[in-house]
Amino acid sequence: MGVAIGEIVNPYAESCSLEYFAFKTLAVDANNTIYQFLSNIRQKDGTPLKDSRGRVTSHLSGLLYRNSNIAENQTKLVYVFDGRPPLLKHRTLDERASRKSRAEEEWREALEIGDLERAKTKAAQTSRLTTDLIEDSKELLIALGIPVVQAPQEGEAQAAFMARKKDCFASVSQDYDSLLFGTPVLARNVAVTGKRKLPRRNEYTEITPEIIELDKVLQGLGITREQLIDIGIIVGTDFNEGISGHGPKKGLAAVKEGKDILEQIENYEEIKKIFLEPEVTEDYTLEWKEPDEEKVKKILCDEHDFSEDRVIKALEKFKKKKKSQKTLDFFG
């Protein structure tokens, strides 16, 4: 998922702690983040968390516990959801569906031979963000008092627009597309911190938050944002396949040398316009409220079998935020 320009962008990433985002507002690419929860929060055999009726709850678990930790850190989040996909994205969506079907077959095969490690890896690739899961997520977020913004098209474009307006400090996503959409700051690993096992190896890597500033990337690479978009198009985006044999470094060299390889890209101007002039909206309100505890417990405990004790403990972290804010207001 997303444009694969990490090789040239990551050198400009700066590691930080979750505390770095204290008292900052972050616009979260909701679809991307919830997909990460669905992929990562699974049982040993790769099965997602489910309630007694067989309904997936991995996304709800991720949203509750991650947001409670971030709220305790005095960080404000707003979740931005995708709208209708641009027409050029339908090919990518079809390809993803096909890959997920293949991954499901491989998951079952791994389970049959008892290879749980491979099963979990393949199961993560089968994650699907359905309309029901999105609506569940919105309902829980609103009950938690966290604002939700519905983008007309790409959520990353809307989040980048809000960051440029300075309604938010940064866009939050695991993908680099936000930089192409013009976010001043991209925050990564905010919702997926912790140790992660490396595929097929008995080793773990520590995942920590990081920020990538667009201006530093452009200055460091000696290019403009339009040229960065061109590199993304050369490599391949959600809207085109890219040029065979061209990774980000080769794409960077081609753009800086002024080569005409972009002429090979079908619908080039239309693709570039998606990044430069995306469809966004100013029709949103950023208002954070206290969690509706009874509503949260109804959604999670009554409807999805969550432990009431664990839900109450998570909600306590939102209360700590309130107390801390009152203290700051008093001394301010």
C-alpha cells in the first residue's frame, strides 16, 4: 500500500518519543491506521480477534487502547476517513483484492501443515477494511469524544490539507503518500509502536515514532514537491503501475537529469493533478469531548464482549488527561 519512496525519504526521518506529540493535534489517516490494527492485532494462528458472534474486533481493540494511551499523553487526534476512490484507483483496489484472495489460500495451507508463523504472516495480508468495520470505528471514536472527518476522496489528501491550514501539526500515516499530497510533517509509527517480530526470523525490532518534514526532504534531495510527485509516479502510486526497473533512487536521478521517461506514464497529467489539486473539504469541526462512558461500554462490552474492567481502565486514562489539563490551565 502507498508509494514506495522510503529509500530516499527515510534518511530525513527523525526518531522521537510519543511524548514529543504532547499538546499537539494530529490528523490520522483513519483507513490506514485501522487497517494496521486489523493486520497486527491477531492471535497466534493469524485469526483476528472476534466476539462470541464471530464479528471481528481487532480494530476496536486497537482504537480503544491506542487512543487511551495517546489521550493520557495530552495529544489530540482527529481521524480522517477516505471517501470515494478516484477512478484511477480502481485498478489498484482490484489487484489488492486478488492478492488478499491468494493470501487466504496460503494461510489455510500454512495452518494445515502447522506452520503458525507463516500462517500469521499470510493472515495479516488478508485484512479487509469493510464498510461495517469503518462504521464500527466511527461509532467508537465518536463515543470516545474524538472528532471524525469524512474526506470527499483520499483521507491522506484531506489530512495534508488540514495540516497545511495549521489545524493540525502533522498527518499520521504509515504510507508516504501524505508527503506527495503536501503535508508539512508526516508522523509515522504513532499507532503501531512497540516490538515487532521480523518475518521468518526469531528476531524483533523496536518500532518508535518518527517525523518526516517535507521541506527537509525537498531541500536534502534538491528537488521540488512537483518533482517528488514525479518520482512517486515513476515508482508507482495507487493510481498507476510505475515504470519497470525504476526504484526511488533511479527515479530521483531521472527527474534531476530532466529525462523524458514520464512520457511513458498513461494519464500522467491526471495522476499528478490528484496529488496537486486533490478534492478536499473545509466542512469539518474539530471538537474534542469527554468520552461517553456508558456508550463506550455498550459498544464494547454489551455488543462485543470486551472485559468491562479493561475498558474502564482504558477510560481512566482519558480522565487523567482532563485532570492534567485543568492543572496546566490553572498554572497558565
